[in-house]
Amino acid sequence: MLLILLALALCCGARAMAATQWYMPDGRAGGCRSDRSVNGGSGAYEEIWLTDAADCRARCAADAVCIAYEFGSLASRRVKGKEYKRCELHHSVVFNVAAIPGFECWVKVPRVPPPPSPPPPASPPPPPLPPPLPQSPPPPPPPSPSLPPPSPPPSAPPWSPPPPPPLP
């Protein structure tokens, strides 16, 4: 059994197994019960015999599709004092617990993914621009061609009254 736990730890990471948290549905011991339409209410599971509770838990912790595990001991009817140990790795949602002496149902607490990594630091701003070069004042506008002053309009002769009409 120790070799199995060691192999699981090496295969799947000891931290992943240790980080798994568990709870008992309904807060009491008993057999795991799932959807009644699957396997008469026992749900979909993988059965492993001749193991112990720690190995059963470690197997479920290392199995990504395992939602819960049930571990229990069954007394032999033929050999007095003989017990058979059974582990069920459940792959369907467990809704409640059936009161079965000697059995425990443990459900994994869903893992919360770690928060995303912070973004990389922003690249440093570009260096400041050099100061502008001194500029010489703009050249003056070219002189406009000089035109002679406008000549005054031609003058009209002074006004004089018209001559009188001739006499008859």
C-alpha cells in the first residue's frame, strides 16, 4: 500500500493530493448515493477491493474525474472476524448518504483555480525628446513692387452756364 501511495504522489504530485479538501454529505457517515437512474442510485463508480481508507482517498484525490469516494468494511459471513474492505471512486454527483454502518462517503470540495498571473510590467516610456533647436527669426516678407500712385481722374472743364439763345 505504501508503494501505491508513493507511486500516486510521484505520478500526480503530493501537493495536489494534500491540497484536496473533503466533506461528508448530510454531515453523517454512510454510503454515497447519486442519481437514481444510474446503478440503482449508487451512481457511476469504480470499485477497488482489499485497500484501506487512506489509499482510497489518495486515489480519488489523484483522479481528475473522481468526485467522491466511499470506503467501507464488510464482515465475512463465512469466516468469523474476517473483513473485506471496499473503495468506490464515484464519477457522478453524490446527492446524499444512505445510512450503512461501517461506511463513509467523502466528497471533494471543488478546487478554485488560482488567480491569473499579473500582467508583465509595462515597458519603460521612451526617453524624452531633445529640446528644439533655436530657430532664426523668419525672413521678412519680400517687398511688394512699388507702383506709382494712381493718377487723378481727368478733370472736366469748369462749368459755365450755356450761352443765351439768339435774339430774333
